[in-house]
Amino acid sequence: MPYFETLTPETFAMLAALVALAGFIDSMAGGGGLITLPAYLSAGLPLNLLLGTNKLSSSMGTLIAAARFLRSSAFPLRYLVFVSALAAVFSAAGAALISAVPPEAVRYLLIIFLPPAALFLVARKDLGMRDTSAHKSPERVWFGSGLISSVISFYDGLLGPGTGTFLALSFAKVCGYDLLRATALSKLLNLTSNVFSLGMFLYLGRVDIKLGLVMGLFGMAGNWLGAHVALKRGAWAIRTMLIVVSFALLGKVAWDMLK
């Protein structure tokens, strides 16, 4: 019997609520995988289907957030093509690598690859509150953007939790974008890396398609609401959510190490 057919109404409701909540948070600050991956695990999804199914549902939600944010941000098309192409290549490489790892090792890799971002964010209270990208050389912006896109998209294909957070913080720090523009760019790259790594997981048969599509609808609703709040409240709302998510990442790492 397919896994989706074994879900009880209570488990389905719990999973749907958590995926929607993750979408709301992820659209503003990233880190949705911090909620969805444990949620899928607690619902009994087999480990070999965990990352691929999560990529399917999160891709659907990120599509909504990316569309809303990019309408409000001005980036040259060739720049978007450049960073997206790098995200596509490196996320697929990350997905190919993780697919060679035994499923039971995924749980331990999640603990190892959740680095802390909270202390840096709290220490830099002005980070991303205003756009200073015009004061940086085009060469630095393009080189920094390429490096960020490659490294973090590879991590996204490999595991994923916290990708949006790391992208937004990196673009704000290295390129000088304010958090609204940095988040808009992070949503595009997150969507690109999700789609291309999802293609790899689909090819390898590591996706529960029905579950991913259904949960993706709830993720889309959460992403739409989160993007609406972020665009209405501005960089302050995004910064606040980034701090919350970053501390949650730190707490998750500490908890998993103590268990």
C-alpha cells in the first residue's frame, strides 16, 4: 500500500498544519526544512523518501514566494540567469551526492550540516536594513553572488534546512542588499535548486509524489501569507524572523547532539 494511503486523519492534519507553518516562516526567513523534515519523519515517512518528498512540497511553496518577492525587486535579467544557472548545476550535484549515501545516514548528516547563523545576525543589528549594493564594485557583487549561489545551492541539494536563511544573510553581507532584495533573490535560487535537485530525486525514485503534491498545496498557502506579511512590514519583519529561525537552528543542533 502506498505510504500516503496509510496516513490517519490526525497525522494528515498535523502534517498539513506543520507544512503550512513552515511555508509561512520559510517565505520570510528560510529554515522551513527545520519544521518539515522532522514533521515528515514523525509522520512515519520512510527515510529513502524523506528528502525527495520534502523537495517536491517545498518547491511548490517557494514558487509562490519567489513570484511575490521578485515582482517587488529590480535585478538585471542576465544577473538572475547567471546565479540561477549556478544554483541549478550545484544543487543537482548535491542531490546526486546525497543519493549515494545510505538513507539511515541522513539523520546524522542533518545534525552535522546545520551551522549557526544567529550569533552573527544578532551582532550585526544593521545588517540588511538598508541597501548598500550601489557602493560595492560590480565585480565584487557578481563574484560574491556566484560563490554564494554555488556553495549554498550545493548544500541545498545535499540536505536543505536553513538554505533560505543562509542565502539571505550571505547576499545582505557580501553584496550589500537590503533584506527585502536579499530575500527575493534567495527565493529564486531556493526555487531553482529545489527544482533541479527534485529532478534528481524523481529520477532515482526517491519521492512520494502524491504526498508531496498534497502537502505542497498547504505549503503554497503558508508561503503566500508569509510573503504578504514580509512585503507589508518590510526588512524589520524579515530580520525578526531571521533571528527566530537562526536560534531555532542552533537549538535543533544542540538538541540532536544531546539525544
